[in-house]
Amino acid sequence: MVNSMTYETIIGLEVHIELATVTKIFCGCPTLFGQPPNTQCCPVCLGLPGSLPVLNRTVLLYSLRACLATGCSITPLTRFDRKNYFYPDLPKAYQITQWYQPVGQNGQLRLPGSGRLIGIREIHMEEDAGKLIHDDEHDCTLIDYNRSGVPLLEIVSQPELRSADEALLFLETLRRTLIFTGISDCRMQEGSLRADVNVSVRPAGSSSLGTRTEIKNLSSYKAIGRAILSESKRQADLLRSGRPVRQETRRWDEDKNTSRAMRSKEEAGDYRYFPDPDLAVIPIDADWLQSIRASLPEMPGAKQERFRAMYALTDHEADLLTSDPVLAKLFEDAAALSGRAKETATWIMGELLQICKKRSCHPGDLDLAAADLATIVTQVAEGRINRGSGRDVLIAVVDRGADPVAYIRKQDLHLIDQPDELEKLVAETLRTHQQAVFDFRSGKEKTLIYLVGQVMRCSKGKADPQAVTALLKEFLQN
């Protein structure tokens, strides 16, 4: 008999955030990305005998900012523990983390749209391990310890997410929140945001949790979404066929769009946690905590609501402009200077993000002052230059730091605003394109577009297309 049971998916996320500190969590080694292998390590992050860890105060500060931004309760006395396991990327055979007294617990995030509150079980500090590089050509594995000791926050959600889309929405909401706090750039392609996914399924309507599996090696939002869909289907198919789901850790294969078993899932007892004897218990000072709370910026959700109300932006515009704190600040500053919020939003969402896409960079990587963007927006809005010229000016500003007004003057980009000069251009175009004139008067109205293009070409893009169109119609009808 075929089991036609309907199953629902239950998802929990374990999100690892690499903190944007200058040095590592327990030593003075730098945390720069992309450096030559094994050039940013010392006896402490290599776990050599006799080396002792010293906590980086900025790590604690950033951790508290993350906890407060996500509504977590702060543990008054927090401490570090040792998680014991043997793996080549962990040279001292244990990881310094937090198990018994994590820095924050019982937080929550509100999902945009549905407004659902998703619980955050805990946030804890820990050190990163090294990186294994598998060399198939030479049949060996190389180890880079530059990442060993880089400070991480692990943010563990409650198993309350119900679909791949909801899990990705939670992850994006968390990413934005943490970027706005200034504790991490959360760039997944550089490993500063990584997520392991815990998936289980249960009969629809059931309140008990099924057997979960953990999926690792997820390097993009797309991979996370596909992994959840694949794993939930795999588990449902097992249960429908009468076979059990095994609790295990699975590795995602992006090329094959499937996961494979790595090892049976460990429990806490397998890691033999115990308090780290080299690090003291940390009391969280109430006055310091209050000053951190006061220093937190406006969070993305609140900023979206304000943008919609204050600037009459659509949901889509407000969402996109609050996807990055650099974009949000650039928008507000440029809109204030130009007095044109809608036009400013359009330029950022269109031309500016197109530049970022072509160059595979982030908005913060571009050198663009709000005053320069406001000048470009104003010049186009007031009809002094056309939009195409505005794009050229924007590129010149971003690439060469050009002054917008000086560049417009030097390149002679101002629109032709003298009626007699524009009339001459239109008349000359009609004289040299008699066939197009005949076609238009014969009923082929699309020819008008061709004639507009010819006038624009003759004016070297300095004519106003709307004025050209109106003048052409007037000439052709007469």
C-alpha cells in the first residue's frame, strides 16, 4: 500500500558570522581576507604548547551589539568552553567556544511581509578553524591556518522555519540587521557569512519534531534553498517507503544538486565540553551595556517603514534601499541635498546598482559622494542634461573622481535649450530623410521613432528627446 502522507518541513539554521575585527579573537594576528596561505598565524592560533589566549575586547563589543539588535537576553556572567574534536584544520584538537553560558539567549527576528517572529535560541562567540583545500590533481589535502582563530558569532535559530523561502528570508533579514550594526560585512562569497541547515519533516498537523539532519558546505543562498528542498523531499520519500530517517551530518554537492552522508550526527556528549581553564569568566557591566544599546543605529525594518512614510517610496524601493547601510545613507543624504527623493531612489536602484553589478562590487566599494549624486539628479531633473549624459557623468565621478559640474561643462553635455537651434536640427533631419517623411505621412507612425533618433544623433545626444518628438510632430503635420 502506498503511503500518501503529507509531510511538512521544519528548519533551523546555524549561522556563522565572521566579525569585522582587525585582529583575531585570542591573539594579535590580522584577519585580512585573501592573504597568502599560512602568513597570518602565530603560536596562539596554531595551539602550540605554552601559548595562552587573551580575549579581544572588540569581539565582546560586537557580540553584545548583535545580541541587542536581535532582542537577546544578555548573560550577566559569560564564559568560554572547550569543544573537543580531532580534525586537521583544528591544530590543538579543541575549539574555544561557548556552551554553558553563551553571551546571548532567547532573541527573535520578525520576518518582513508575514510579520512572523522567529526565535533565536542563542548567540555565542567562538574561534574559527583553519581551511582545508582538497587538491584532486595531486591527491592531497592542503591546510591554510590563516582563518584559524578568526572571531565568529554562531547564531542558532529555533526550529520554527517552515519552507526554503522562509529560511532564506530569515537569513537575509539577519544579514541586513548585522550589517547595519557594523559588526560584519556578511559577504558569503568571502566566507564571512556561512550557514548550516537542520532539516526534519513530520506529518502535517503533528506537533512533534522528526529526526533531523544537518547539511553543510552551503556557500550561497541558492545552495541553501536547493538543499532544503532536496533534503525535505529525500526524508519524505524515506518515510513514505517505510524506512527511517537517520540523524546525520550531510555534505551538499552543488554540481550534483544533492547531499551525501558525511558522518552520524554528534551530540553534546561527543564533544566533552568543559570550561576553558585559560580564560576567565566575563562579567557584563550594566553601564557599558546601556551605552552599547544607545549606540545602535536604526534597524532596517524601522528604516523601511520610515522611508515609505517620509519619502512616499514603494515597498520594493524601501526594501532595496535598506539592503545595505551605504545605500540607505547615500539615498537619504542625496535626497536631502537634491530635494528629489523619488528621482534619487531611481538613480540608485538603476544606474548605480547597474555599475555595481557590472563590476561585481558592493556599493561601499564605490567612491561616490552624496553631493555629487544629488548634482547629477538635479541636472537631469531640471533638463540641463539628458539621462544618457547623466550616466556618463556618474561613471566619470565613480571612476575618476570627476567634479560633475566641471565634467558637464568640459564635455559640453548641456542640452540644446534654444528653440531656433533645435528647429534647425529638426528641419535639416527632415530634408535629409525624405523617405522617412513620406513613410510617416503614409501612415507608418513608427517612423517617428527613427526620425527622433536621427535628430538625437545630429545633436550628439544634447537634444531633449521629448522636445524633439513634439517639434517633429509639429513639422510633419504641417
